[in-house]
Amino acid sequence: MKKILASVLALTIVFGGAAVLPESTIGTFRTSITVSADDLETEGLFQYYLDAETGSAVLNKFLPKTDSKNYAAVAVVDIPAEIGGKPVVRLDDKLFMNYKELTSVTIPDTVEFIGENVFYGCSNLQTVKFGANVKEIEDFAFSGCEKLKDFDLPAKLEKLGTRCFEKTAVESITVPLSLNTVETTFLSLDRGPFDGCENLKTVKFNDEDDELPIALLAGSGVESVVLPNTITVVPDYFFASCKQLTSVTIPSTVTTINDSAFRYCSALTQIDLPKALTKMETYAFSESGLTSVTIPKSIEVTETGFLNTDKGPFYNCPSLTDVTIESGITVIPDGLLAGLGAIKQITIPNTVVTIRDCAFRSTGLTSVEIPNSVTEISTYAFADCTDLASVKLSKNLRILGGNSFENTAITEIDIPKSLETVDCGFINNEGPFSKCGSLKTVNLPDGAVEVVNNLLAYAPAVEEITIPDSVVRISESAFDDCTALKKVNFGKSIEEFEKEAFKDCTALTSIDIPETVTDFGRGVFRGSGLKTAVLPSKLETLPDSTFEKCTQLTEVTVSEQCKTVGSNVFEDCTALTKVNFSDKEIIEKIGSNVFNGCNALTEITLPMGIEEMGNGVFENCENLEKAVLPDSLSKMGSASFKNCPKLTDVTLSRRLEEVPSETFQSDNALKEIKIPYSVKKIGNNVFDKCISLKDIYVGDKIENISESAFSYFDENAYGETITLHGVKGTYPEDYAEVHDMKFAETTFKSDTLSAYDRPEYGEHVDPSDRKMGDINGDGKINITDITKVAAFIKGKRQLDDEAKKFADINKDGKINVSDLARIAAAVKGKRSLN
């Protein structure tokens, strides 16, 4: 196996840690040996020592001036095969370094290793005769031997070190079959053993060689090369920076062209890629002089850098304007033309089914037509094609990748009816047209049943969209972060808004939600610019975070069929002042943090029917002064009114059995609180930091008051006496005594209610079919309607505007006893309301 040492080194530098090398490679590294003076011997022109493991001789130093009489003769050196009776196996590092008198050297057959810089700078060396057994020539061994041109590479050579023949005068080489390793450095991967050898024009390969080492000819002066027809791979950096290379014959056997194989080959204008080619790696022809190329249909894989997905095999080829993709190809692989800025047009064959990730990313394309054979365009396929203004999508497109046309110049796009989904991957939520600053017109197709997920997510310029009548669903994140979207024209059939469909649409200040809509997903309008919202009458659930962070939202009318309000629905709606609930006792539960951070909210009355409330519902409502909880409420979460510094008036449910922890914590203005008789427990920190609290009224069912319920027992922060009002002889009196708290007998009588009985309502009636006297809109006129009108007249209950229309029987603009009498007569069958 060829040893790709440069790649291993690169991985070590980039990712850190120790690179694991093949076992066969480890033996090629020589441990640095420190030789003592006692180990050194001299014989003839050489100082040497014996290798401790093999006992063979290592020539350590050349001593040409020891024999001054014959000094001129050492210009020609015959290295001895033996010295001190031992075979010479290694020429040690720097043996002849910068010895400029040397013109010729003969290396005996015993030598296997030529160390680093052995002949470095021997500028007059012209001829080298290698012994038959040389296996390794280390880094820079002959570098700078600018007159050296007469040598043949040893037949058993296995390794060439970094730039070992750099800037020599060699004109021709024959690559031995045994050569399997070429070393380069991470910072100069395009500089091979013959780097700077401008005269090297002839390269011959062994006909049996089926695998070549990396970077062999990188940086050399070769002009024309015929690769052996036994190889299947053109190795990494093999021809990199061969700036005079004009012609390469790649055999039909080649299936792979590796990383940077032809990079920086600026004179290479044409190349015939083999018909069997299946793979091209990153930068294979990057920054070469290619003007045209045909991509064979056999291609399956092209690679880009892990952090540079916009840089493919033809990255930054400044003259490559003519690219033909062979018909018959079905998949355009990842990054095929990524970074090819010179190309303006491309014809995609009508055999293509899939265009993979980054295939045309950062190209110079100005327009493209996707053939109808294409069913999938993957992520970033055409991203950052900043001149791409015109795109026609396939009529059979099913999958469109997130960011697939990101940051292009598209102004208008027709979405095909066939589109089923946008595939955003796992990294982000951005849609195919994210950052398309010129895209204002998006035409959705008639006949489509949905606006697919993430379709226009992060499309910053779309201001208006028309939803066809056929569409029943706006899918997840379809318009997420469409910051310019101001108007949505809904069709007649829309039924569902999925999760975050209009999230962060900050320019969307109003929206007419059709009455046909029955379902919302989580966070559907989260962070949008809505100022008011009227929810459709058939909507039964307000999911979590529906209007969270809608900082301009001032008023919301909740659907009369709404049964559940999820968590965080209005959280951080800092401008919200009013929420209109139906007078029907429909809502059963509201989740946690529903009104958390609603700083403009000063007063609120939750509707009858709510039986359960989550944690922190009104937490951090800085201006909330008054809150009324319905008597239907039996369970309340912790911290419900925590940090409401202006809260002074609270009415709790008379069915509540526990005031949970932190309910009124840090409510600085709260002076008095009445705890209903139904309450049995007051939890931890309920009144913690309530600096103004003076009077607490409790009932006779109290069984437990937490030790931490109060911050103050005798006096509040203003020196006022704190009084616990309760029923004498019950637990609160004992609690007050133990905590040195003033106790007073309560003036309130028991107000405990029996179990809540929710009214029954008929099916919702279409407003167009609703009759006068049908106050709750259930399609019936009965005692329930009489009760509601009577409560309204007495001022005990409000009616919404719609209910008022059907209560004003005589249409005099007032609702009074006259209207009530007529409804009662109709219920008894004595008089018609028509």
C-alpha cells in the first residue's frame, strides 16, 4: 500500500492528537541517535560509527582535507562499500552538505539509506551513480544540486523524502516499481521530490505499476505525461503546481482523481476524463488553466472540504467556462462544480433525478432550468450563486433542500405542485430561498394542498403571499423569519397552521385568520409583529407559545370554542393590554407562563370554566394591579403572581385547596389578601418579600402554613403590624402564636363551594344559522340563555359583542328586562322571537 504521509500529517495538525500510522510506515522513521566521540572512527576520507542494532557502518562525516596532497582528487568520490571491515549501509544526515567541489559520486550496492541533506547545496555535483539496493532517499538529500542531471533512480527505491531532488537539472526519470512513498510537508503539499526541476520533461513509468505515490511530480517542469494504463487512482497532489504541464493522458482504468492532483496546473487547458471515472476529490483541478471539460456520466462522488463546501474539484478555475455533463447521469454529486465562478450557463441532462448538496454552490451561473426528470434538489445546491437571477424548477420536484438557492439573485419563483417537503437537515431551520434579498414574488400552484414546511423560511424580501383555494395546510415554519412579509391572502380551504408557520414575521402587523382554520401548531405567531388578533371560532386549542414575544400585540380575542390555552402563549407580549375571552365556560386549562412578562397588562379576569392553571401564569407582569381567578379553578401552579410589583387586588377561586409556593413572592404593593375557606395549605415562600403585606385572611380548613410562607411576621418593611385573620381555635391561630404574629378573628364567613359542574353546550352553530335569543351560540334557546342575559342585566357577567346582538330582541340598542321577558316567553313556548 502506498503511504500517504502528508495526509496523515495534515490530519494531525488540523485535528490535533496523535495520528495512527500504518504499521509498515512506522519503520520508515529513523530515531535520532546521539553518538559519543568514543564511538566515532576514521578511515580514509570518512568518519563513521557502527549501528548498534545491525553492526553495519554509518558514514557520519566527509573529511576531504585530511589528505591535502590529493585534495583535488576528492571532486570525484567513490563511497566505500566497507569501512573498518563493516558494510556501509547508511549515509548519515549532512554528510556532503554544501561541499561545492564535489562533481561526481558513486554509491555502492551496500548502501540502503541516504539521510537528510546528505548532498544539500553541492552545487557542482553533476553525476550520481546509485547502488542497486538504495531504498530510501531522505528529505532534501540532493536539494540545490543545480547541475545534477545524470542519474537513474535505484530499482529498489521505496521512499523519496521531502523535496529530495529540489531544483536539480534532471531531465528524465524512470519511476521504479518499488517506489511507494513520497513525503511532503503540510504547508507545502504541492512541492514534491522534484519541485523546481524545470528541465524535467520525460517521466517513464513501469508497465506493471498499479499504484503511484502522492505528489511525485508536484512542482516539477513536466509538460506532457502519459500515465500507466494499470493505475486506477491519480494520487493526491501528483501534478500539483506543474505550471508547464499542457498534456496528460489519463488511462481508461482510472476511477478516482484524488485531492489537488492537478491543482495550480495553470497551463493545462484541456483534459479528457476517463469514461470509468467515479470519484473526484477536493481541489482535483482547482486553479488550473482548464477552459472546457466533459463530466462523464459515470461520476458518483465529488468532494469538498469539510469546512469549505463551496470549494469542489474545479474551484476557482478562472478560464473554465464550458462544462458539459454527459447525458445518462442520474445524480449530480455533492460539490461537483462548487466554486467555479467562471461558468455562466449549464445544461443539466434530462436524465438527472437528484442534484446533491452544494453541486453548483458559489458558481457564476446567471440562469438555470431544472429538467422535469429532477425530483430532488439537496441543501446548498445553488447557494451563493450571487448572479443567479432566473430559475425554472422541475414540474416533478418532490424534495427541495434547505438553503438550496440561498443568497442568489432570484426575483421570482414558481413553486411546482409536486413539491412535498423542504429538507433542512439537522443544522438549521432555513428554507431554500434564505437570504434571497431580491425575491419578492413567489407563485404557489393551484391544486396544491399545502404550503410545505420551511418553504420561505428566512426569505427576507417577500412582502405578500397568496394562498390558493386548494391549500388546506400551512406547514411547519413555512414563513418562519420572513421579516418583510406584510400581507397573507388566504384561500377558501385553509384549515391548519402548523408549528411556527409565521414565527418572527416581524412586519406582519395584522392577519385575517379564516373561520375555516381549526388547528394551530406550537409557536405559530411567535415573535411576529401582530398588533391584534381575532382567533377563528372553531379553534379548540391555543398551543404553547402561540403569541410568545409578540411585543406589539395589544389585544387578542380568544375563540369561543377554545378549551385549552397552552404554556407561554402570551409570554413577553409586553404591549398586551386586553384578552377577550368568551363568556362560555369552555376553557378547561391554561398552561404555565401564559402571561409571564406581559408588562402592559394592568387588569385581567380569567373566565369561568378553567379548572387548572400552570406555573408562573402572571409572573413578571410589572404593571398588573388586579386579577380575578374563576371559582371553577381547583388547581394552581407555583409562582402564579410572582414579581408583580403593582398587584394590590387579587380574587382567588373558592374551590382552591392549596396556595402553592412563591405565588405572591416579591409583590411589593400587596397589602391585603383573602385566602378562600376552601384552602388547606399555604406553601413555601408564598408571601416572601411582600414588603407591604399587612392583612391575611384565611378560613378554618387551613392545615399547613409553610415556615417560609412569610418574610415578615410581626411588622412589614414599613413598620406596620401584620395580622393573620382566621377562625379562632384553628391551626392559623396556633401558627400566629408560634411566630409572634398578631392574630384576629376573621370577619368573613365560609365561602367554600361544592365541586364545579361545567355547563353542557350543544354543537357550535354557524353564525349565519344562529337565531335571536341563542346567547351562547349552541343552536338552542333555553334556560342557559335566560340565565346569561339575567346575569348581564344585573352586572354580574359580561356578554361578548356577538352575544349582545342576539340578546337585543327588540333591536333598540339596549339589553334589558324587556329582552329578557321575550326570551323567557319563547322558552316557555308562549311567544316566538321571529
